[in-house]
Amino acid sequence: GFNEYGDINTVTVHIRRIREKIEADPSKPEYIKTVWGVGYKFDQKANESGD
């Protein structure tokens, strides 16, 4: 059967692992933002150097 909690937890774990790899400080993410009630958003502006 469908286990909604397990599926949501799986996404959360994957996002956490990605943040650990790409963020300078995963507890204060700059690239992958959490949009409460919606999901996640990649902020490419954090990756721009300003040139």
C-alpha cells in the first residue's frame, strides 16, 4: 500500500543529503530552499558570482 509518511520522509532524507554535499552550511541552505506547504526550490542566484 501507499505510505505517505514514508514517501515524504524519503524526499526529506534525499534533500538533506544533497544539502550536505552542495551547501557551505547545510543548516542554513542557500541553494535548496524549503517552501513550507509547497516543497523545495533551487535558488540559482546563490550560485551566480555577480559578473
